[in-house]
Amino acid sequence: MELPFAESWKIKMIEPLRKSTRAEREQWLEAAHNNVFMLKAEQVYIDCLTDSGTGAMSDRQWSEMMLGDESYAGATSFFKFESTVQRIFGFKYVIPTHQGRAAENVLFSYLVKQGHVIPGNAHFDTTKGHIESRHASAIDVTIDEAKDTQLEIPFKGNVSLEKLEKVLSENQGNVPFMVLTVTNNTVGGQPVSMQNIRETAELCHKYGVPVVMDSARFAENAYFIKTREEGYADKTIKEIAKEMYSYVDAMTMSAKKDGLVNMGGFIATNREDWYEGAKLFCIPFEGFLTYGGLNGRDLNALAVGLDENTEFEMLETRIHQVQYLASKLDEYGIPYQRPVGGHALFIDADKVLCNVPIKEFPAQTLTCELYLEAGIRGCEIGYILADRDPVTRENRFGGMDLLRLCIPRRVYTDNHMNVIAAALKNVYDRRNEITHGVAIEWEAPLMRHFTVKLKRLG
Ligand SMILES: *Cc1c(COP(=O)(O)O)cnc(C)c1O
């Protein structure tokens, strides 16, 4: 008999979970105005709100925490971190920052000017925010296939070279860089192939445009290249990562994802001019160049995290768990964005809650129902998140309406995945009885989803 798959680690420290009753959850959700961001974490049983900063560190990371050098300047922790980044990514210049958006803020303060155009494969919201707040524009050049939620192709996060070339040729002299996001978070954690990375960089370089890799889930992307792209099966994750970065000019990183730490980020590049330019903004925004908003112990833990998470077994365990949950949903016939990506499942809420009118926010309603069912916290990526049209002030109902379930790294077991799947099935089985959604009672003018107050209808 073939031995079944099992995690590549065992558990040394545990954190108790809190279960609750449906009556308690009804009360808590009402007090939170039907917005799961307003719940206390202790009111949640299984937390799938995000995979950002929510992972579990290893014994080796925790032991490095004790060795942190908290010197203001020139700490040994910085050099440990710097040499790890240099070894894994092949970049000479490294600037630590407190998280990914801080890396964007520092680098873009130097690079982005009013009127610039910055193409990318679906810029992450903070990336887009840092571009648009500088009165520049972010243009999405992801392949059209990414929009078809049921289409199964191996590299759904790819860049459309035609769309990219159009932007590059129409805006010559006005494109400071292109942002290549791996995995493509916005379309569901979908990977970008090595061929696409190479061809994208070649095309940009032909137009004299450098490429910045937005790298939050670079290791998951490398795992998909190894397991799906011809010619990479026998390469190590570290070899694949090195090749990915050999084509591009710089990276910004949210280490809260594939860095396996709770807080952290960085910029790395081989361009001395960019390094010199970014340095000037690191000091006032983040702090001195050898700590950039992080403790020495954090830099130590990050160095180990980057090393651990570029090992195949660690990624195999992670992706296997996400795919395991997806297989359960297949079994129950629950529709989600296919194929499942690296870090999350996106449930197609409008196909589940068919009887909830679009204007009553089906994905937000499903988010509430799943919490009430079992204390599981997901996140609406739909019409509430889409905000209002800045000109007409109408709700934007044109996009997708999804319930996102992020899986934190090394935190839950497959038994927890079984609970999530069963809870979803229970909601799915009574989907026809759910005929009313939610209505907005109060909202902020921008980024309303974090603080919106909602009323349950019906
Ligand atoms: C999370 C993320 C960021 C921002 O990083 P923070 O650490 O949350 O500030 C940027 N880009 C991508 C692709 C991300 O996933």
C-alpha cells in the first residue's frame, strides 16, 4: 500500500481554539454590525480572514528570536538577513521595511511621478494605492482567461504580452517600471509561468522599462513552476527562485506571506541608482538602513523563514492543504474559482446564494452565514470591497462577488479543513432558504469594507 501524504513537520507548541454556540455568534455578529472585521478574534473558531502575518513560526525561527541583535546601526541581525536575501534572490542591495506596503512606499517615493503609467498583472490594492496616490495610473495587463472562474489553465496569473506591449508602446518615456506580481493575488493566487516571466521582462527591457517583482508569494509561485511547467520538475525551489529573479530588476516583498513571519518586508535590487534613491526615503519613513522598521529579532526570524519556505517539502505541505480543501468542495459541488491557487479559496457567492438579490450583497451574506454556522471567518471580496464609483457614487456591481477563505501557513490541520468544508456544505444545502441579504447602514467614503456597518434583511 502506498503511504499517504502527511505534513513535513510536527507540532511542538499549541494554541487553544475557542468554540462558541450559534446563539453567541448571532449576538456577536450583530454587535459587529454584520462585518467580520469588527469581531474580536476570540469570537472566531477558525480564522481564514487572511494568510498575511498569520502563519506559525518554526522552532528554528523562535530560537533565532533570542539571538536578535538590537543595535541601532550595523546589527548582526541585518547582515544575517541581508546575506540570506542576496543568496536566495541574487540581489546585491537590500533595504528592510516593516511590511510590503512600506517597501512600495519607499521605492515608489523615488520612482513614481505624476502622470506616470505603470502596467502590471493585477496590481495588489496597496500597490495600486501607492501608484494612484502619486497621481500616476496602474493598468492591468493580466490575460483575459483569468476572468473566467471555471477555466482550468496552469498559469492563470500570466501577463498578456499583447496588452503589455500596447501600454509600453503608447506610453514611451512615461513608464518608470512594470510590476510583475507572483503569485497574482488579485485573480486568486494564480501563478505566473517562468516562460511568461522571461518574456515579460524581455518585452519591457526592449522598451527600456525595468521590472519590479511584487513578491509576497514568490515561493508558492516557484512551487507551481516546479510542478506544472515543463523542464522544472528536477530543479529545486531555490534554483527556480534564483532564475525567476535573474530576469527582473528589483523586488518588493511582503514577508508576512512567504517569509513566514508575522511582520516584515523589504526591497532588493542590483540597481545602485535605485538603491541610492530608495535609501533617502527609507530613513524618514522606516528608520535606519539596517533595521527599516523591524527589530533585530524579526530580521533573524525572517532570514530563517525565507530559507525554510524555499524548501520543497514546506511548500508541498502548504499547497496540498489548500488543494485538499478544494477537493472537499468538489465533492460537495460548491462552486469556487478554478483551479484553486496557492493561498486561498474563492467561493462564487452569487452562484451559491442565487436567491439573494445582487443589491443585497450575496458574498457578504455568505460570509455572515458561514460565521453563524461554525464560527469560521472568511472575507468578502465582492461588491462591498468594490466601493462606489468615484463619479456617480453608485455601488459597483459589475465585478465578481466572492467569499475568500485564506489558509494561514502551518496553523490548521486537515481536520480543520474538514470543518470548513462541512460548514460550507451545511450553508450550501439550505441555500434556497436564504432569500435576504444585508443593507448598508453606514460606510466610510473609501475602503469601506473594513468598517462598514450592515443590517441583516428579512
Ligand atoms: C500583502 C501584499 C502586499 C502588501 O503587503 P503588506 O505586508 O500587507 O503591507 C503587496 N503585494 C501583494 C501581492 C500582497 O499580497
